[in-house]
Amino acid sequence: MELNSDKIKIKDLLELKRKNMISVNPEYQRGAVWKEPQQKKLIDSVLRGYPLPLIYLHHKKEEIAGMKREDLEIIDGQQRINALYLFGENAFKLFDPVKDDKVARFPKFISDLPCPWAHCDYLGLDDNLKEKFDNTELFLVKVTTDNEDEARDLFIRLQAGLPLNAQEKRDAWPGGYTEFVLKFGGKRELARYPGYDFFKKLSNKTDRGQVRQLCAQIGMMFLEEATKGNWMDTGTSAIDDYYYSNLGFDMKSPKVAKFGRLLDQVYELFLGYRGPKLRGHEAIHICLLVDSLSEDYTKSWQTNFISAFDDFRKKSALAKKTKDGEYWFNYGSLTQTQSSNAKTIQERHKFFTNKMFSILQPVRKDNVRTYGQLEREIIYFRDNKKCQVCKSEVAWDDLEIHHVDEHQNGGQTTIYNGVSVHKDCHPKGQAAINFFNKWNSEKEVKENYTS
């Protein structure tokens, strides 16, 4: 087999096809399978100056009855050549990135650029664009061999590479949601996207793109607050639509940081867990449940979360074996049919949440999180305008009210549970715990003294 690299202008390639000097061998080639949107985007790529992949041609030389003949048989590139040919024959008009937005799905930066070929067929192009199309050079490889089977073997090898799966295609999309999924889901080929431990160590997804697809699904649910009634499909087309509608997604949004904290929290809950890694549907429902519990309930539920989940898993496994009982009909069966349907996900989550709640018995936080103006004034003057941490005077504009018994632990938003503090002195984390212990200790001393 002899290989020769070459270049050819589009106009010359199309002329060869018109003269039937380029053909396909139907014995091993499929027919034309590209749909018109794919063909339009290829021409759009040419006019934008994007390079096209290599074309492989079998250069056949024959001598019959003393006459010589040369032909080119397509090994790889049939769909591209066909699209170029049809456009050159005025068979279709190109996309307008703005008016055809729902079908074309160009990224925003493309839609914002001028597009002088919008809704033009070949004859509708101005002279400069026609010249650009005609004279664009394509790279090709001419294969010369007397053994037809070698050409066929090359065709098979060229097609043997794994095509991009749906998520790998999304990874190439521009836009904010792509960055969001790569950041949290990770991509091991890229050092800047290590991903979060939740997906690396807890999820059972390991195949190409599956981890990031799961991340995209959980992200959709979290960002759109599904548990507040905004349930959505999470199948392939729904994820594609979400990526496209969120090309301008803001990675600096507070929700992004909150999502990271949620993943870290779930990962910490499962530290040391010895059960099987989380299935996709389990990961989705756990994240949504933990988000709700963290938002509205004290931390008391964390102690029994793993045991409650193990109980749910055990009963689900038994129900799956018998294909009977509430755990099968309300959860197990819903992970097998239409599992990415919004209504199905909602029904599963409702059942999962109810069963987890019955064991966790979480304690709801006080619905009132912040102190009103009058309450702030009462506490401020009660504390003699002094910060209860550093004991120095605090100006009204620098005043914050601290829950002695923290709100996240069930502390009430009452005058008796609030104290004046500087913004910079406001206790958090371990400092808040230390303050609570010290306050109660001093309170106990005072009560013993007065009694």
C-alpha cells in the first residue's frame, strides 16, 4: 500500500464528482446518512475557516482493452464530500445563527458575530464568499494498492475508533455549564479538572463521560431547585437543552459555591462507608435530600443518615429480588423504565425522602433566621452597645446579632438567644461552639450566685 498526502480545492473536488471520477463502493460503504442540519454546519465551518478532517481516497488505476483509466474511490469522507457537493449544486440554504437558533444551536459567541451567508444557498453568496468556498483547500490522502482488500481493511480501521458519546460531545461545547460540569465532575485527562471526591470516590460511574453526565443531571436538579416543584427530565435531549440554554451560565454565582459545599458534605457523610458505591439514581436523591435537610433542619439528622440509607438499600434489594412490595413499586421499578422522566424522578424522590425521614426524624430550624429592626435595637441597648465577644463598644453600623445557640443547631431567633457582636467578631465554626459553652457557663455561675 502506498500513501500520498495531497491538497485539493473544493471546486476541483466537486468537479471530479460531477464527472463521476469520485465514487463510493456500495459493497462496504454505507449511503448518505447525514441530515441537512449536519450538512449546513459543515458548510458553515468552511466559511468560518475551520479545518475539516482528512479525506481518504483509493486511487485506482486500471488498463482495459489497451485503454487506461483512473478513478478515486472514497474510503473515508463520503458524508463531507456529499454535503459539499449538494451545497455546490444549490440544494439547500445555510443556517441563520439567530433566526434558526432552536435548530442550529450555535453558541452565543457565534450568534453574536456577523454571518453574511445566513439563509444563503450557493448562488446567493456574494462573490467573495463564493471564491472562499470554491478555493478552500482540503487535505487528503491518496491510497494506491492493487489489493482491494487492503482498502477495505483501511476503511474498517478508520471507522473502528470509538465515536464520541453524548457527554463527550457536550464537553466540547463552549459556555458556562460546560465549565460547571468539568469543574465538579472532573476530567482525568486534564489536570485543571480533577473533579470532586464525591464523584471520584462515591459514584459507581466509571465509563467515558458517565461521571460528568451524572454531575450534569445533579447540577440541573440542584440549580433549578427541583424539590420546590421544578422537576425536569434528565435524559440525553434534556441535558443537551440545558447545556444550550445555559451557555451564559455564571460560574461566580453563589449557587456554584453552595453546590461544591453540598458535594463535600455528602462525601464527608460517607467517609469510611463500606457498602457498594452509589448508583446514579441514589446519588441524585441523596444530594437533593441532603440539600433540603441542610437548608431547613438542624444537624441532628447527620448521625443516623448512613444507617437510614443502609436500611433503605437493604429493603430495596429484597424488593428487587421479589419484584413486589412498596420498595419495588415506588422506587425499584422506577429506576428501570422511564427513569429519566421528570414525573418518575419526582415519585422516586418522594418515596425515598419519606422513608429516610421516618428514621432520621430531623428537627426543623426556626423559620425566622434574622432579627428585625426592633429586636436589634432591644438587644443592642440591653448589651450596653458592647460586643459580647471582645467587650468593646460596637457602632450601630458595625452591629451584627449572633445566635448564642446557633440557628443551624435549632437555636431560636429570640431576644434571649441573641447578643451584640462586631461583624469581625461574629463567631463561626469552633469559635461559635466555644462562645456557646462559655456563655452557658457564665450564665450558670450567675444563676447560682443569685440563688
